[in-house]
Amino acid sequence: MADQSLKVRLRQIRLEAQGIVSLEFVAADGGALPGFTAGAHVDFLLPGEKVRSYSLLNDPRETHRYVIAVLREAEGRGGSVWLHDRPRVGDVLEVRPPVNDFALADTPSESVLVAGGIGITPLLSMARQLEREGRPWRLHYAARSPAHAAFLDELRALDAGRGRVTLHCGEAGQVRLDMAAAVAAAPADAHFYGCGPARMIEAFQAACAARPSAQVHLERFAASSEAATAGGFELVLQRSGQRIAVAPGKTILDALLDHAVSVQYACSAGVCGTCMTGVIEGEPDHRDEYLTDEERRENRQIMICCSGSKSPTLVLDL
């Protein structure tokens, strides 16, 4: 799991908003870090074989540091609580180099960024890059309250009084986000970028439904459907010939790891694409948010962390 990983040293922890801390990392050897583009994430290899993905929020031109922000989720899968409670300044952690599944389009047209809660992180990096390149942009930031909204000072500095950043809060007396109005106000050639919780993303998709799909980009925190855990089928690993039964209550990833099959994975929710695996034969039961509808119909790839099989046997390119 740690192949092609690198070691980073925690340089700073800051409280950014209620329940949110930012963590700044530098290369443990003091050198430059692998470059990244706005919207990229890094996978953190945490104790207990946990792998968690976090978006980079700093300017992509920076090669001396990686900055992430983490919302403490007591009911989550453990990664956020560990990052809030355990690391101390000076500690060395292990990460994989940045990957980008949520990249900015190379276009001079306006970019409309829509963030919900901790979804501000990749969009903040985008806003930094767009501003530096002199490209038009606008940000709508929805949060429970101003106290729950991170990086407001940095966003105000980026905005510089031009009205490009609008904070929308759910509290009484605050301006709530009208998603349909925000989309309707944008130029016809605008590109839209949404990142946030499931309900916000659903509203974002509905509001953008009439826009060309190539101009609508989104990143989810989790898949909109439950992982396939019915089991009752068999995996065949094409390269080794190994056969593995997937028992009820297990995902494909669970079964592979139980049999010491080395595979890469990160989000375990079907949104990041790290675990994408080729399908040789069989019909997957797709439960991810990463593949397009056309790619799902082709049945050539599967996200093994959350998807299952509709056929008794599924032959994988492993």
C-alpha cells in the first residue's frame, strides 16, 4: 500500500473554524514536494491500514508545502478524528503523490465555484489559481454559520471587495444559497464546480441540468448509494488464476484484502477512482460516483471498494 509514497513532516496545525483544522506539511527531507494542480488530493496512509484522501487547498504553484483542512467527524471512519487528535508538529506522516480527479478546465470563460462546508478546500485552491491567472471566477460558499465557515479571511483577501465571494448560511437572518439563481446568473459558457455534502451536490446537479455536461464538474464526499455487500459471487483474478468467494457482508475490496491481495484504495466510497480495476468478464453492480454512465454501460472497469457483481463470476484484471 505504501509504494510510491513519500514522507512529509507536519509543520503547522491551525484552527480554521468550528470543528475544522488545517494541517501544513513539508517534505521530511527538506526538499521540494511533487507538484499538483488545483482540485488535486493526496492520500494519507494512516495507522491501521487506513487510507484517507484530502484535497489540497494551497496555491498549486507552491512546491514547498501541502495544506489540507479536516472536519472532525465523530461518526466518520476514523481518519478525521485521528488527524485532529494524534499528530503533533514535527511528526512525520506518509502520503501518496497528488492525484487530480477534479481539475479546472483550461478555458477563459467564467468559473462558478460552489462549496458546501469542508468542500471549500479544493475550490479555495482553484480560486487562488484563477485569480493568479487573471481568469474570471465567482464563489458561493454555503456553511451552517459564519463560525463554521473556514478561511473567510483568505477569501475576503482574494475577493478584494469585488463581490466575487458570497457566504450563504443556514442561520436565521442569513442569506441562504439559491442554487438555481446562482447557476442562472452565470454566462452561457461558464464552467461550474461543486463540492460538498450529498444534498448540496444533488441540488447543484439539478440546477446545472440544462447546462452542457462538459461544463459541469463535481466532487462528492461519498457515493449516493450504499456499497454492494450482498456477496454471493466469485472473483477470478486473471493474472494469477486465484479464485476468491465474496461472502455476504463483504465488499470486493474486503475479500481481496482478506486474501492478502495487494490493491490500491483510498476513499472506500467510490468517489476518488484510486481502486479502479479492469473487468475482463462478468457484469459489475456499479455503486460508484466516479465512472460516467457510458463507462458503466461498457463494464470495462469497476470500483472495487463499493461495487459488486450481478453475475455469479467476475473476472478482474488482477
